[in-house]
Amino acid sequence: MLTFVKLGGSVITNKTQEESPNISVIKQLAAELRSVCSSTRSNRTPQLVIGHGSGSFGHTYAKRYGVHTGLSSDADWIGFALTSAAALRLNRIVVDELLAAGVPALSLQPSATIRSKQGVLTHWDTAMLSSALEHGLLPVVHGDVAFDTVQGSAIISTEQLLTHLAHDATFQLTRIILVGEAGVYTVDPHLDPHAQCIPHIDSANITTVLEGTGASHGVDVTGGMHGKIALMWQLVCAVPNLTIQLIGPTPGLLTRAIQGDAVGEGTLITA
């Protein structure tokens, strides 16, 4: 059984300032992951894959050069390389902090093994990810560039990567934890102080929820909150028994969520 934890780009960076990592939060989350990895309650500690967004690193270059909408064969592909390099710079920061905290983190660059078609991930060689898990390592992946068979280039979000893993029976992904906003709200909490967190999203309220969600605050080429919720809903409908929990970076909450002790916190999405 596998749990995928995504550290949102809006949490580990300041998305309104170019290449601005939030080191204190990254250190805090790394310490919590170390706590989970070293937990004596081994029967409650699942295998983990960590993913993270590109935040103010990769998104900035992707938007500047139009990498996410596609580059023609005769275009200047420097933007593709710059976007990849920026995503790797943030990944290096995250992995280094995990290692410093004592987490056996191993960076696996997605763009080396993925392909897409019209912006949708079609192939990912996950053999190295499987090997890392077998050896007790914690694989760390991230949103990345991809060569696209139709539009030339694309950006593959972390959500697309976890969707691929969820559909691969080899990994038996049963749970996804998204660390970002404190949950999904009735209206944008950045604009309306009366916004209320929605504790549970299912078939009874998904339409209303999607109508109330909006775009990202800052540079984001992967669809913002609305796109993420829509994708996650499709995922829980397609993968039996999969649960998805959205939580904020409140100290201690990630540990509780991984250990199954964060019932009623954040937003839970089930089919």
C-alpha cells in the first residue's frame, strides 16, 4: 500500500516572487516526514512517495516561454531547458533538506522518463521508483517539462504524475495527501473572510464545489485549485477505495495525516 504526499508549490515557495523558497516550511515538513519514517508504529507507517510543485521556480519560466502550451520544432527551446533547470533547483533544495533531516530521500527527475500527448502524460518509466521503494528509499518527484508528441513541449504537473501511479496496479496507491491550502472552501478564502472549509467532498456536492473554486494566487500554468480538484475527483471516481486529503502546513498536521490521525482536518475527497 502506497501513500503519495504532495508538497504544494504555494507552500514550499512564495509564488509571487521568482525563485523564492520557503525554507522554514520545507524544514518543518522534512522533520515531520523524518518523524513518520522513524516511527516505531511500523504497522501504521505506509510506503511513501513525495512529490512537490514547482511554485515560483518552474512556473515562472514555463509561462514566460510558453512551454506549457507547446513549442514548435523550429522554436527557441532555451525556455524548455530553463524551466527544467528551475524545477531541479527547487527539487535540490527540498531533497537536501529531507536528507539533512535524516530522511532517505532520492530525487527522480520525471522529464528523463516521461512523454506526453497534447499536454497529457502518456508514458512514465517508473522502474527506478519501484527500485527505490524496494530499497527503503523515499522517492521524490516533481512537476516537470516533457517532450510532447503533438505540441512539442508540455508541463506535467505533480497531480498528473500521481494520477499515473494511482492507475498503475503495481503501486497499489490508496491515499493521497496534498499539503497546500488548509482545505477546499465555499468561496475563495483569500478574498472572503466568511469562507468556510468543506470537510468532505463526494458526489453530493462536487458540482457546487467546482463552481466555487478558482485559479491560483501567483504564477501557475497547471490550472490552479479548480483544475486540481477536478482532476482529483476524476481520480477517486476511477480508482476504487482511493482517498484524497487536502491539508495546510500547520505544524504536526502532516504527521497526523500520514498516520491516519487527522480525521476531520482539512478536506477529504472520496467517491
